[in-house]
Amino acid sequence: MHHIRLPFPRSGLYAITREADRNERALAEAVAAAIRGGAGVIQYRAKASLDPLREAASVLAACRDGGVPLIINDDVELARRIGADGVHVGKDDVSLKEARDALGPNAIIGVSCYDSVDLAVRAEAGGASYVAFGRFFSSKTKPNAPCARLETLAEAKCRLSVPIVAIGGVTPENGGLLLKAGADLLAVIEAVFGEPDPGLAAAEFLPLFSEDGPAISETL
């Protein structure tokens, strides 16, 4: 399957699907709603799916309709098969080089860097499209993940040129802190897909990214 891949945005809301209690149609509808609400990129996580190929294809269709890129978590082969825009890899997944070799020069490849700017610098040098740090706040999805520090975002902003993503318990109330510290995109799972209306939930984040958004000091 060949198509023009969409670029990764320089800033905005990065919505990541949940792995629980869902069916294919409901998931695609939730993704479409999140995009209408303002999500600029979607990541699909297939860890609990019975039929990830079909499910991911339905999510991709929603992303194509909404004009936003779809990133697949961990699974390079799934990304290749459905023609997704890219893949996100962590320390226990395939290497950045393997992902790039499999998906080609135009694919978006994101790398989890936890709380390590050095890891991020190496990822950027190795051709990563963006890097992600976290978790910053308590998270239902990964409650035992180690914490990342705001100082890490500030240092990363000085040393990197690729977009910087912050993840982990991010909400409209605390997201401003992360953007002020140096994040470009806020990655959220529960705060969008854990809400009754993912579109409304996504829209709650948009003022954080606008030039005349709420004063950041209000969230301190």
C-alpha cells in the first residue's frame, strides 16, 4: 500500500488510544471525535486487540478523513501493512534503525526517551522524527513508570530540534506547565479517550496551544 505520508506536527495534542473496553466501530468513532475536537496526531495501541489489523485500518480511515497522521505503537509490521504514517518505539521494541529500514525515509518514527535527554540526542542523531519524555504526572495507563522532570524538557528544548512530546497523566489543568517547560506536544490517553465525549475532551486542551491561551501561571 503506497500513499503520501503526512508530516508530524510541530505542536498540538497527540491523542493515544486506550487498550481497554472497546470495539472497532466505537474506537474509530472516538478517534474521529478526538480529531474533530482538535487532536493533531493519533497513536494506535493494539496490545489488547483481537484483530489489530482490522481495528488499525478503521482507525487509519478516521485519521485520513480528518487529515491527521496515524502512528502505530510498537508494531512496525502492522504500520507497514496498513500504510500508517509511522511508528513509536520504546526501549523494549525494535530499534530506531530497524523501524526506519522497514518503513522508509518518509515515515514518522518517534522514540520514548523517559527522562533522558542523552537518549533523545542519540535518537535525533539516529533519525527520529520526534522524541517523547514521561511520565510527568500519575498515570492510569502506566502507574509504575518512573517519573520525568520538568528540567528534562527545558534541557531537551535547548539541545534538540525535533518536536518534543510530554506524556503521563497530562490534563488541561497541568498541560500548560509542560508546554512552558519546553514540550511541543502533549500526549494524552485517559484525558481524551477515557472521557464520555472525546471530542469535547480534546477541545479542552486547545487553549493551551493558542497564542492568547490562558495564563500559564494559573496552573501553577
